[in-house]
Amino acid sequence: DVKVTQSSRYLVKRTGEKVFLECVQDMDHENMFWYRQDPGLGLRLIYFSYDVKMKEKGDIPEGYSVSREKKERFSLILESASTNQTSMYLCATRAFSSSGNTIYFGEGSWLTVV
Amino acid sequence: GEDVEQSLFLSVREGDSSVINCTYTDSSSTYLYWYKQEPGAGLQLLTYIFSNMDMKQDQRLTVLLNKKDKHLSLRIADTQTGDSAIYFCAETRGGGKLIFGQGTELSVKP
């Protein structure tokens, strides 16, 4: 089974703190994604990475950066957390195969910024 | 528009069929997806459809794709209380991006 692990399920951080959200996958997938999920807005794409050291901005990259130094790990960084970044963050990976194009999600990280 | 659109709420009675609708934006999307999210959990892939198909059936789930209208639907037959969840449709866009709708909260009443 594919495993996508987000290191922290629940975090509480102070405004202005630097926050790291880590995502690790064990299936050698090239593509990895970070989304945030807010009620009524669905999932919005923050950044995605199509390979090691490669990244592309999603729809809402402001206030975030990412790092992909190794294929299995994709980190989301909040340089200076703000209260409007309180949300659930979901990491996903994608496999390409002859039977389809499947995306796997982690369990999510609930971040509260106070 | 730029967004993938879904209605936010749907309520049905147990045993009825549920139909969740989605309008997507990119006519070149190769795959379209339906995901289910139960309370407090991550997203679970329910099914997907390749863009050269009109319909896909998988047990109680039927996906219909109307490419001309860019309309996707998910039908759940014999809806059960365990089907209560938020359902997201998603499309693939250029560059490999996967874009989701706002989610439809399905409430199943006994």
C-alpha cells in the first residue's frame, strides 16, 4: 500500500513563527502536492513539485515556500505564520500507471496560528 | 470561470439514490476524479474517469461525463448512512496540477 505520511497531525503556533510541515511518501512518486482545505472553499493548491528540486506555484502560494531536496520528502514552509494561515494542510502524491493516474493523500495537518 | 464548481450541500434519505454534480473548466483534462472525505480524515479516492469515456460504473457508484458541457456527476445507488461525507470532484490541468471543487456535503437521513 502507498503511504503518505504527514509528520504532524495537530500544531499550534504563534503569529510570526516559522512553521515546517513535512510530508514523506514511500512509493518513489515524482509528483507531490500541498493543498490547504477551508470550509466552503474546498482544496486549494499551494505548490506542487514534479521532481526533486523542481517546484511550481499553485493558486495560493503567497506566504508559503516549499523544499524538495529528496524525492520522498516535500516540505511546506510558512516563513512567518499568520492567523489567516490557520487551516488543514493536505499533502498528496501522484503515480502514473497504465491503469490510470492516481493521487494519494496524507491524513492532513491541522495548523492553528494564534 | 476558473473554478471547479459543486453545490455545497445535498440531503437524501437512506435507500435513495444520490447524485452529486460538478462543472469543471479545462476541456483538455485527461482524468477527472471523485474523492470522499469523512469527518476528521484525509481524502479517499472513490473513482476516476478517463476523458474518452462517457460513463464508468463501479458497484454502487456511477460516474457520468459530458465533455461538451464539461459536466461530471457521481451517482450513489442505495445510499447508506455510511455514505455521509464530503465529496470532491477534481480535474487535471496543464502542467500536472490537480484542481478541486469546493466539495459537496452529503447528508443521509435514516
